[in-house]
Amino acid sequence: MSEISRNIEVLAPAGSPEALDAAIGEGADAVYLGLKDFNARLRSANFTYAQFESALRTLRRMGKKVYVTVNTVFEQREASRIYQFLKYLADLNPDALIVQDFGVIAMCRSEFPSLRLHASTQMNIASARGANALSRHGVSRVVLSRELSLEELRCIKIETNLELEVFVHGALCISVSGICLFSSYLGGRSANRGMCTQACRRLYHKNDSTESGYYFSPNDLQLLERVPDLAAAGIKAIKIEGRMKSASYVGAVVSAYRLVADAVASGDEDEIRQSIEQGKEILRNDFARPKTQYLFNRVHTEALRHGGHGDYKKVKEEVSNSIDWLNPDQDGGTGISLGTILKIKSSGDEKCALVTPPYGIIPSVRDSIRIHRSDDSGRFTNRLTFAKAEGKNYWISVTDAKVGDHVYLVQTKEMRKRYAPIITQASSKKTPGRDKAPIASIKINKQETFPEGLYITVSRPEDFFILQSSRPTRVILPLTGKNSRHLLADNKPLPFKASEIILSLDPFFPQDIAEYENEVMAEEVKKLIEKGYLQYMVNNPGHFSMFRDLKNVKLIAGPWLYTYNSWSLSFISSYNVDGFVSPLENNRQNLERTCNEVSGTAGTQKNLRKKFFITVFSWPPLFNIRKDLSNILDLKLFSDNMNETFKLTSSDEGCLKGSSCRVYPNKYFSIIDKIPFLKEAGFGRFIIDLTGNTLKKTDYKDLMRTLNENERIIRPLPNSSRFNWKDGFYNLSAK
């Protein structure tokens, strides 16, 4: 135990003043909270400026830390608002800001260098390479992705000096944080804008059967017993999820982790064991979903790769078949089940429902329940004003319910513990001003590295032959181990020269893949460069380090680097990229505004448009999952209650085939008909991404024929989606 840090930080969510009281009352070292804008939990209560300032004053006197969440991307039209907000925060100087947008980092470093920055898990940092890339821009702490194993966490800490923060308890996302487009695709409510509608918790129906289930709704994370391991690995802070949760939930979870953290600090093995058992007992009543350690115990990819043929096969089968974090029979609700509603009747002015609670649970007046519609069409919470036993059944008051709906107990009256209030005098002396944001400065190479024209993305080198019937300007190919080996082998000559091929890196860049690329793929990249493959699309901050010392390489910033504003362009352009791919969630108005509001040398605005690539056709990957669920769930095509159809596919984009999977919409995204207008606006590089579907020669010819026809007769493709191109992100204030 000598390696254990004595001061691992217990970091708690404060989604409301009551939750803040509970977190501090149970001994949290620090809290993270959001104000009314620019945070990833816009649906939580959050804090007014007056409440925030009062809390900040009180917590400073108590020696506690306050981290403010500014963890969403911002659009160009919001540049002045984010500038005003950052200036307000700089005057108050909280202990840190938790940020996602590279533009926020750039603006802080330029205008408010006193602000301490932590990289949000939404920034998709899962490797030491990614962490170190941010360190050079002044970030002091990284909140690592939830999908990492203990072994990966240890390796990251060895290779970086940044503080590392790890989620240990609460709700999980099925998709890697920061690269989920599902909610946004369904109506602009983007997870990158704090408006996620939790598509992973929905009911889905298999299209080839009558089966249905909550196929992508994971259990809740619980790493209480692994806190000693995290401390030994050098993790600075353990983070509890839950800014949408009740004060009772926050208090109970904080108290459990406080017990274990204190025991770890003591270094006494017996005390640690006892504290874990006590903490687990506390957490049995946290009224959340069943618990899992998720991928924390995941077998390191190196063990699979170098374990020998026999071990490799055995371990891979065990990894593929062992999954305790998904239960398709369990709906997305939280709480302790009270069963399903058997009958409904009126009792005076009240509506009552008959349930049969399992496990002998006794509901009482003033308990809080959640009703979950049996068809997944809605969820409602209310407090019981009536509860009466009838044999083994109970009649309970409900405000809106139907027979067959599921009922959960989410809080009991005994749980409503009173804590000393943190916010006493909620008066504000400061508010954001009306200052206009400075214009971001961007340095770009005026030379047109990539010619105008059509760029087509395919999954495999074999697909190149299909493209010969209508040759694009360039082809884009995922840089996987399999594709790399194919390009390096002396196979049949390809129909495209190396100078016509762009290799694209996957946005999820976890530590075990980063290590593999450091030892193996970096060497393969050097060999690829020697063969003339000099063009790469990067999608993660950690990717840049792979090309730092390699000459003549041309880099494109991919869509997953989220250049939604000129300040993020300023950040990314510092890596000397030669192009930017507009994010898949972007809209035309924001794209043009971003290009217009920049400063630099003469002609910067015009030249910037020549550096942009716009995806005009694709099946956007909605979920990116670090696990192959295709065989486990046996899903091919499935649909939601709105009859939108989707497909689950195994991905070959990691080090091992089948190590991940993706969900794609069955309906493609297309703005092919907008190409003539985009050309008039100065954009000339367009991407058609065909990786989300099996590529067939006839389909490709039909698509190219339609594209050529649209040069003469402008019309949208039938049965296509516009995604956010026209309407943009969902705007709460405009609804």
C-alpha cells in the first residue's frame, strides 16, 4: 500500500442547491456544477449567478473546491456569449472549468490565462497521447473516458504528468462519450450541447421478429471496491456521476466513497476492507440501476495479441462472451421496482393504481415513484399521497398511468435527510457583461494542398475497384491494422495511387491501441509514408503526436474534432493541418459564419473556405461502442417507436476485428443537392462516405448518376435525412 496516494479527491455532482448541500454534508472534497448555459446537463436545475457566487464564497471558507462545467461545444453566433461567460468566471476564479470545446481552451489561453482547465470526458481523451496533447495547451487535468480498463489507466499515468480523473459511480453511456450522434440525429438534441434524450434507454424492436427490448441501456457503474486500485494507479480524483439525481442519492453515494477514500488514506488493510463492505451496504439503497464494473476489468489488448495462439483464442472468447452491463429485459428507468400496474381506479379526487411489489417492499405516503410507460412513450415522477395494502398488493396514488406501466420507487421519506445549507445569501454582484468576443486569429497555408472535387470514403482497399466507374478526386480509407497490412503487402496493384489515398484514423483512441500504434502502427505509418501514403485524417488530439517528426505528411482535421467555431479552428490550426472536415452535426449557417469571423493575413476568410471539406452523403455512426454486441444482441435491423430503422454492425476499426461496433441509421444523410449552392459560396471539397453500408457497384453507379443529374436539376435524394444541416442544433430558447 506504500504507492497509494493519501489524498485521492472525492468529487461529487451538484445539479441543484439541495444536492450541493448533501455532497458537502457527506464529505465531498470538491463539487462540479453548471450554470444556466454551456453545460452538458441543461435539464438539471443548475445554479443562478447569485447562488453560484454564494456557494463559491462558502466553499472557499470550508477549503472545498468548485469546478464549473463549460462542457459543451459552442456555435460561432455564441462566441460573444461564451466570452462574456468566461470573463465573468475569470473574475470569480473557481478552482477549474471542465471544458469540451477546443475553442474554449483557445479563448481561455488567449484572453483569460488565469482560468484552470480540466478536459471533460466529452473531449474523448482515452490515452496518454491525448492527455499530453492537451497539456501543451495549458490543460491541467483530464477526465478520462469511462471505457478504459485499470491496466490502461495505469499506463496512462506512467506516460503523463497531468492529473487524471476517473468516473467511479453512476449512469453509463453505451457510446463512447463525445462521439455519440444518436440524440442529435433524432432531432438536433445533441449530447454535445447538453440536450441528450438518452436514445440508449429506449425500447427497440427487432425487424425480423416480434421481439423487443432495451438493447442499449447499460447498468450503472460502481467501482467502490476498486478505489484502492485507482489510488495505487495514481488517479487524482474519483468522480460520481449524477447532476440529474436527487440530493438523497448524492448524499448516499458520497458517504460510501468518503468511507473508502478515508480508509485508503489511512493505509490500513483491515480498515479498507471494512469500509468497502460498509460502503456497499450504503449503496444497496441508492435507488439506481443494477451495478457493473463495465470495462474496468477488460483484458488488455496486448494480452490478446501476444498471448499465443491457444491463449489468444481462449481469452478472446471469454472477453466476447462475458458481459454483465447490459440487460435488454430491463427498461431504462432507475429505482427499486414496485412491479407493473394491474388495475387503475378512482378514489375520491385521486387516481390509484394496484401493484404487487416484489421483495416485500412497502410503499408509504410521501415516497417518490417513477412511472415508466410500458411502450416507452414517457416517464413521470410523483410523490405518493396515498398507499394502502390489499393482501400482497398495494394501492398507490398516481397522477398519470396506464395498466401495464412499470412503477419504480426512487426515494423514500426516510431518505430526505436535512443538511446544512451552503447557499445562505444568494445575492450577485457580478453578471456577464455585454463585451464582444475578439476575432480569433488563424494561420493557414494559402497553398491548395487538396484539390477541389469529390472525396469518397470506403471501408476496404477492395472497394477501390468499384469506384473506377466514376473516379473521385481522392479516396479516403480507414487506417486499420488490416487495411494497413493490405496497403503494405505486394498484392494486386490498386486502381488508385498512394498520392490519391487519404488514410483516416478512428476517433476513439484508447490507451491499448495508442500503445499498439506507438510500438507497431507507428512503424507501419513510417513504411506507408515511404511508399508514398502522405495524407491522413486525424480525429483525436492524441493522433497529432504520431506525425510530429514525419516530413511531407499532410493532415486533415476530421469531423470528430468538432470545429464549430473560429476559436476551435484556431486551436486545431496550431497543429499545421491542411484542411478541416465540417462536423456531421453542423449546419450551413454556422459553417459560413465560422469562416467569416476570423482574422489573419489577407484573404484568410476566402482561403479558409478552400480548406473545408463538407460531408454531403453518409450513414452517420450514431453509437460508437467499445464492444462487439452484434452476436450478443443478435440485432441486424431494428426500429424505435417512431418507426425509424437502424442497424448494428461489427467494426474493424480497432486493433482486433470485432472489438467494437457501431449503430447506423438505415436512412442516409444527404445534401448532395446543395453542392451547386456550396460551390457558389466558395466551398469545393465534398465527401461521400460509403462506410456505413455494404458497397455495391450498382448502388455506386446510381449514386454517381444522381449526383451528376443534380448539377442540372437540383433536387433532394428521396427518403434521405437532412440531419442538422437546415435546422441546426435544437434551440431550447426558441421553442
